[in-house]
Amino acid sequence: MIFFLTSHSLWLSGAIIVGLGTALSMLGPGIVRRYVTLERLTANNDIAGFKFATVGVLYAVLLAFAIIVVWQKFNDAETNVVQEAGAATTIYRLSQGIGEKPGVDIRNAVTNYLKVAIAADWPAMQRGAAGSQAARQALNAIYETLLASDVGQRAGNPVMSELLYQLDLMTQARRARLTAAEGTVPDLLWLVLVGGAVVTVVFTFFFGTRNLRAQIMMTGLLALLISSELLIVVAIDRPFTGTVKVEPTALALVLADFEVESGPH
């Protein structure tokens, strides 16, 4: 269910989480008032108020923690893509100093990897998969090309050491974004977040106010606030899925630079 909300339009997710959630919450006080008299509800307002304050604070802390964590992971995902693009650029530049034939082979392998990563990895992550086989093979091809070149046979070559270091950085960055694509919030925490929202909103149904419309409006505003914050968690929990996502812009810009430098084929 969470993946369905994440992978679809933000408008649809908002309509389900915020719209439907708020509408159902506003029905609650009226339903409770039909079966419980105002006098019975107002009799426990003071005690219920203290308990509601505790429930509200506990849930607010949990919700704030979830938002901070997913926002940090979203930013980390953007950083990983930039790091991957930076490492690819460095490999491309260093390959120009290791000889014409091996240098061209390495540059072609890096260029091909970026093309495949954009064309195959991003759609796979959008579907919730852990990357694509084609991108994995393209990355392996860079290793094979580099190690099979003449520079790869020279022990202690500083250019070779730096090339392998940058390739390792690019591999780590790819692995990090594939891991981030699977989502940050575990199922148990989703259960607590959703359950806590229900408990917090339902708690307000059992307060008694003489003006029922005012109580309905207050409950609706509370539900609107909570559901909006839940929508934020849903929208950015999977950084490469849905409407709010990390695009392969950094990789595309680097690829465009490579193609300009290599000239027409």
C-alpha cells in the first residue's frame, strides 16, 4: 500500500492520505455524539486533556523523527548521484593520460555506463527494483577494460591507483543509491506512524464541546496537519520513486560533456 502511494502521482497520494483522512476524521465527532451525550463527554474533558497532551507530544516526536530521517536520506541520495557523476568525470579525465587506445576504451566504457545507468537503472528504481542487470554489466565492463589495459599491468602506477580509487567511489555511490531506492522507513515504523495518527485523531472525538461544528473543524484541522506530514514521509521515503524524486540530472550533464568532447561519431 505504501509503495502504491509513493509510486503514483502526488495528487492521488494527497487525495487518499490528506483528503480522505481528513474527511473521515471530521465524521467522527458527529458519529460519537449520536451515541454519547454531551454531558458524559464534558465530564471527562479535564482528565482527557492531560492524556491527549501526552499522546500528542509522543506522536509529534515520532513524526518529526520520521520526517528528519527521510529528508536526510533524500539529501544523501542526491549527494550520491553527484558523487557518482564526479567520479565518472575524474575517470574520464585521467584516462586521457594513459595512452591513446586504452584511454579511448576506458572513456567509451564510462560513457556507456552513464547511458545505461540513466536508461535502465532509473526506471528500475522507479519500479522499486534494486537496479538493472544492464547497468551492473556496464559497470563491470569499466573494471574489465581498465584492468586489461597496459596501464593495468604496471605495478605501482599512480594513475592506475587513482583510476581504481575513483572507480571504487563510483561503485559505492551506485550501491548507495540502489539501497536508498528501497526506502528508509521500515514496515513496523509505518504501522506505528499510521496507528499513532489514528489514535491521536480519534482521541479528539471524545472531547465534549457545546458547539459541535467547532469540534468538527478542530478535529479536521488536526487531521489535516497530521496527514500532510505523513504525506511528506510517503512522498520522499523512496528518493527515486514517484513525483518527488532524485533525477539523473548530474549524470546527464556529465554525459553531455563527454559527448561534446568526443565529437560526432
